Amino acid sequence: MLSEKMEKILNEQLAKEGYSSDIYLAMASWAEVNGFAGIAKWLYAQSEEERVHMLKFLAYINDRGGHAIVPASEQPPKNYETIQKLFEKVLEHEKYISAAINEIVGKCIELKDYTTHTWIQWFVNEQIEEEAQVKNILDKLALSHDMYIFDRDIMGMRSEDE
């Protein structure tokens, strides 16, 4: 059974995961209309992944006797100056999500909620991977002078079964 404090922080994270999906969907749309099909494909996949994360929070809250609340979403930004700046925003957002996940870990320890502590570890590891992947993309962007080649290459950075 979830405590009220744990239910509250998990519902807050559920909302953050939903907004993450919306941000990446908006970024994908921008990339697509600006001719970056590969980048759009990567961002559409990221959006779907974040939606799955939101659903994991929803199921966990409900399974543990809480009530998951589906929040209203705020409109994410719709325009980006450059691909470089877009991915800098992606990294900034992933760091924000990592910090939020770490807050949940802290709350688990504070409340001695070892069940949620065990469950949230999957997200801790996921955030390590997310940040590393975006840092890798930013490194490749710094090396790439040909955006067409980068756009083509990014298509292969996600496996089809993700």
C-alpha cells in the first residue's frame, strides 16, 4: 500500500513522463517539417518511450493501492533554432527527469518504502542510459559538418523493436 506522500510524488512523476512524451512529439514534428526525417524518427520513438514510462507509473500507483491521476498537459515549445539547440534541450530535460527520479529514491528511503525503492531502480538505470545516449548524439553533432549525413545516420541509432 502506498503512503499518501509516495502516491503524490509518483503522480507528479507520472505527469513529468507524460510531458516528456509531449515535448519529444513536438520536437519530432518540428524536425519532420524542417526536413530531418531521421531526427524526427528518433524523436517519435523517444516520445513513445516516454509514454510507456508514464503508463508504468500509472500501473504501479494503481497496483499498489493508490489512484493514478492523468494530468492535463501544457503545450510544449513548437520551434527550435537548430538541431544542436534541440538536442541541448533534450539533454537538459533528461537531467531534469533524472533529478526527479532521484527525488523519488530519496522519498523511498525517507519513508522506508523498500518496495517502491526496488521498483524505481529501473528508472534510475534508464536515466543513466538516456543521458549517455543524448551526450553521444551531441558529441556526434559537434563532429558532424554535414547535417544530411547525420540525419541519415541517426535513423540507425534505434533498433526497430524498441
